[in-house]
Amino acid sequence: MIQSFLARLLVAIALLLSACGRHTNENTTPGTSAMPTNRSTVSQLAVKYRDRIQPGVRDDYPSSVHAMEELLAEWSPLGAPLGDLAEIVGTPPEHQADGLYYIFESGFGGVAWQLWQEEGVITGIRRRRMD
């Protein structure tokens, strides 16, 4: 019960700080809303972006990066269940030792979005260049 309260408190703090433009991660992607308003919003975003956002090694990875940037400008995943973002993208993020990632690359470099979550709720996101 205390962990659940702390998780909600952390999400609330992250949302407040991101709204003020001072999230704990300098590169946190801003969006127009903190959470999807309902399941239909997630479904609509999935229809719009699922075929355009394709994580992994691809020659055309920049188009997926661009689509991911568009999604994050339209909808902020902060405070949303991790499953919502996975539903929109069409695949769950990749698990690595230091977090969850959506990685878009050519094999010689690319872009990754690192996600932080607490009890299945996204608490932070940061865009990283991969060299």
C-alpha cells in the first residue's frame, strides 16, 4: 500500500515538474497531455502510429524516429500505463540492465528512448543518441 502511494506520488511530481518544464531528466519529451483521456485515445493513436513506428535495426530508421517524435509531441506517456505506449507502438520496449528502451538504429548508430517506470506506470522518458 505504501509502495502504491509512493508510486502515485512520484508520478504526480513528475507530471508537475514536466508541466513546469523542469523534469528530473533534462531531455524529457514534452507532450500535450499527461495521460490518454480514455481507451479510445490509445486506440486512435495506435491506428495512427503503429505502422509508422518500427523499433529495431532498419535502413529507414529515421522515419520511425520522426514518427516517434510526432507521437510524443501529440501525447505524453508520463503517468500512463506502460502497456498504453506498447499498444500504440505495437511492441513492448526492450529490457536492458539500465531500463526499458525503444531503439531505432541502422546498425551504425541511431536514437533510443529510455523509459523509467514504477509499478507499470511511466515516470520518465529520455531521448538518447546512439553512436
